[in-house]
Amino acid sequence: MGRKLTLDIFRYNPSAGWTKPGMQTFELEETPGMNVFIALTRIREEHDPSLLFDFVCRTALCGSCGMLINGKPRLGCKTFTRDLPARTTLFPLPLFKLIGDLSVDTGTWFRLLALRTGAWLHTSRAFAHSILEERMDNETALKIFEADRCIECGCCIAACAKVHVQDEFIGAAGINRLARFLLDPRDERSEAQHYEVLGSEDGIFGCMGLMGCMDNCPKDLPLRDQLAYVRRRMTAAGLAWGGKEDGSRNRKTK
Ligand code: SF4
Ligand code: SF4
């Protein structure tokens, strides 16, 4: 027989006008290999079908199941109950719009971030499907791949003290995303154009460097390296141009 688990779960559905925020306690028996996703599914099937939470892939790839597990941003599918005490609290990730209970809307936040920062490849070259893909050197491709491993779960954003006090700060997820384009030789933006987006208190110079982001990234992204890389590049750009140029100069530094 498994342990008795007690889960204290935040309940509130803003779209059902009659509910009030509060905690609800559920008890269930732990089974081998149980993770928080399985525990919540059991609660929904056996106790309360109205419980709201998000899951898609269950393999730490979709980034949907970020939540506060005993106060720490974690993925529900990657968190095994055997690593938790017998009593656990679950809250939705802060900062994102609450859909209900443990479900939040991270998609809108990341979409607005992408629109605000131009987080896509900027190139004047037209896509031609008939020609072969260009090769990129392996070292650069691997660096870009490291940044692209981000699943946009929002755990680093929830863990970042700076985003809590300055909601325009793009956080580690935003800086990591833009590092990916700084690294990409196909991106034609100049240092001055990158500086316009990253060279401010809402960008890299707003980061306090305490690394709550990296400590809580479920994909173990090398965020310290990315933040340091972007800070170096943008410091050099700021010293070279004072961030005041119009971006017409298309020069990239290593
Ligand atoms: S950097 Fe890590 S914690 Fe932040 S959104 Fe990406 S995968 Fe999640
Ligand atoms: S190191 Fe920077 S991005 Fe990471 S949690 Fe701290 S302030 Fe946020």
C-alpha cells in the first residue's frame, strides 16, 4: 500500500462569478511512478471533475503544466510524488493570467513578448523551397539549439523577482530567445538594432543576476551563459554606438 498523499490545491475560476479564491484539500493513495499529472488526473476522475489544470505532452516538451509545487515553479509532469513530502500545496504560476485553478495563460504572454521584441529571424532573403538548405557550422548550430530548447513553460518568469516588480522586463525566457537570434548568422539585424530591444532596463540591463530563472528551469537551459553572452554583446554595442544609431550599419561582433 502506498503513502497517503494530501494535496492542498488552489481553487478559483474567474469565469464562474460565484466562486471565491480558496484552498481545497484532496487525499489519495500514492502509486509507483506517480507524478503530479497523474495525481491531478486521479483527483479529477475520482473526486472533482471541475478541477482545472493544463497538460498536453506529459513529457516535459509542451510547457503547459508549469505550476507552483510547494512554492517552487515546476512542471507537473516532471515532478514525481516520491520526491515530495506527504503534504503538498499546488498554486498556479503567478504573473500569468489565471484561467482557473492551476491553469494559466502563458501563451498570450509569450506571444506579446515575441511581438514586442521581434523574436523571429530577420532576413531580406526570400525563401526558396527548390534550393538545398544551407549548412551552418556545427558549433553555431549547437549554440542555437541550446537556446531553442526553451519550451516556454514560464517557470523562469514566475521565479524572477525582477518581473514581479517590473512587468515590462522580458525575463530570462525573453533574453534567451533573443540570444538565439544574436547567435544566428542568418539574422541581418545590426548590433544597434539589437541594442534598441535589449539594451535597456526592460532588457538585459534590468537583470539582477540572482539566477532564480536558471535554478528553476525544468529544461536545465544554460541561462547564466546566455545572460552573460547578451550582456557582453550589448555592453560592447552600447559603448560603440551609445545605442543611438538608427541601425543602418549591419555589423555583427563575435
Ligand atoms: S527558459 Fe526554461 S524555465 Fe524559462 S520558459 Fe524556457 S524552459 Fe521554461
Ligand atoms: S538572473 Fe535576471 S532573468 Fe534570471 S531571475 Fe534574476 S533578474 Fe530574472
